[in-house]
Amino acid sequence: MNVTGSANKKVEKKRRKNRFKIEIVGNGTSTAFQCELKPLTTEPPPTREGQSYMIHVYGWPHSGTGYLRQTLTDAIQNDASLGSVSMQYGRSVPGITVIQHEGQFMQTAFPKLSNRKKMIDRLKDPEREGRLFGKMMYAGDTCVAETEEVLEYSKNQLFAEWLRFWPEPNSTFLVQKTPLLDVQLLERLKVMPSLHVIVVRHPMSYARMHAQAGAELHQPYNWLDSWNHVLTGLSGVEWYAVITYEALVLYHDQVVRELVEVVRSGVARYEGASHASAETIRRKLHLHRTKDDPAAYLDLGKTIRLNWKRCCDDKKCLRTLQSLTEGVLPHFGYVNEGVGTLSSRPKTVVVSKDYGRVLFSSEGSALKRLRGAEGEAPDASAGSRPSQALLRKMRN
């Protein structure tokens, strides 16, 4: 009998087990996710050389998180004053199957999107299911640790698992992206200063969610639910930037310049150094495209138009979308292409020029200095923390 082999299999099976517990609790409108962190390791954090900063990239699926991750990584790489940068790459390691180059697949500390979706599917109630997709996006934020010691174990475990996927783990900046909205969770689990970069997209311009039948009828509600949670929670986050996908596409150079300024400002703050705005030379940041016109990336495809129309044909969906269009979406700079207004009906959505930059950030003062040095005076609200007026509208 091979006792050693049998014991090793048991250890490996235990090591592969998810280190969390997730479930759906409540009924009707009070239905919500509930999660508990349950790390199996008490190992100390991995040792590394030098000071590093982690950059997390977030957003809904299909909202441009991969594009943002690559763009920001390239921008840091092209600025010698910032230091080195490494982006996670998926590869097979024992116990973890990586489907894409996404941090959620490279760890077992918190629930992946598939873990959350499985909980929803078990309800077998289409109406409840449809209105849980927004909560699914930030379900990780509900993860709690029984004690501070358990929280420390979870931090160390997550970092140890992720560290294997950065080709240059001693780089100044370690970048990971996951199309989820667990900003508060990853702020709690940070083992080094962490920048949270979040991309928003108009709710109906990518109204598709895992081929779930009828999901488009709940999209305005789920968009509002998820972004209300994220923006409200930013009050407890030290270092962040929120941009729109539409601004990144149409005003790429300006948005990237400001993201680099957010990086520079946060690093200076953590290092206790005085910070002057970045050089204002308008260095061209090339974006590799397959289309001549950037706006072409914002065109509504046939499926998106159809889903949007279905929402407009549904009284409840249309009412929520109209409320968003009139009270909330203007705070993100959204307008229809070629006009200065925004309609609830299926039309190409862009952002106005004043919103072609970082939308909200912890580094608002640095961004204002940069804009002043460049001789520009955009909308005073752009680049600061989310206003109380916007948060009230999102709650109501």
C-alpha cells in the first residue's frame, strides 16, 4: 500500500479546496449574497525584494477591462520615472485551472464569477435571478473573516497564489484584472499599497450577460445596484480612479495621461515625497487599432440594439432606464453621438469632451494641478470623489 502517495493526494485535494463559503440569503427584494473567508493556510506572506504597488483593474464583463489593463501597463512601461511593471499571465499550476489572464482564476481565496453564478442558478426563479446579477458583481465585498487573524491568513494566501502568475514578481507595479467589482474586498486583502482602477460603461451599450435569457430587462436595475455599491464604497478606499470606457476610446491620450498622474500621485503620497504634476508635454500614446475611427468601437451591434429595444418595450425596464438617463448618467458625461443630450432609446452613446478624462479619483488635487498646467478647465466635478448629489440619486 502506497501510504505516502495516498497522503499526498489528500493534501493536494485539501490544497485545491476553495478558501471561502458563499451563499444567497433572504427573499424577494432582500435577497443578497453572503460570504465567509475560510483560509486553510497559516503560512507567512512570500518574501520579495523592494517596494511594490499592486494595481487592480475592475469592471463588468465585456466593458473594456482587458483593454484598460494593457493600456495602463503600456503607459507605465513607457514612463521610465515610474519603475518596472508586470502583468499577470495565466498558466497552469497545480490545483488551479486558469481560463483567462484574470486574477479571479489564479486564486482560491474569494469566489470567482462562476461560483456566484452557480448560486443564482440554484434559485430556479427567473425574476429573482435576473435582479441578482448586479449583486453578483460585488458579492466578494460581502466576504467577512471571523477574526483579524483569519483575515491576515486570507491576505497571505491570496498574495501567495497570485505571485506565481507575475513573470517579474519584483517589479515596482504588479497588475491584475478581473471583470468583477470587489473593490472593498481587495482593499481589505491588500498586502501592499494598492491602486484600484475601475472602468464604467453605459448600461445598455453592452447589454448582454452570460447569455441569460431576459437579462437585458434587468440590466438598468443591476447597473444601478452595482455602481451605487462601488461608488458609495469608495469612501473607504485609499487610492483609486474611475473612468468610462467611452472616454478611454474617444479621448485616449488624455485619459491615459491622467491615469499615469494618479499612479504618480499615489506613489508620492505613500513614499511621503512632495509631488509636482507630471510633465505637460503632449507625448503621443499610440493605441493599436484595426479601425480608423475610434468611435467605431462604440457602435451598437445588432444584438445590443435588439436587447436595448426589448428593454424599451418593457414598462418596468424602460422606467428604470429613463430614471437613469435623466438623473444619473449625465454625471458620467454620457450624451448621444452628434448631439448634446442623452436618450433612453437605442442610439450610439459617447461622452462629452469635459468628461474625456478620469471621472472620479482619490487624487483629485493632483489631477486639478495637471489640468491647470495644461491650460484646461473641465467640469469642476470631474476627477474628484463622487458627489453626494450623485450618490443620493443612485440610492433613490
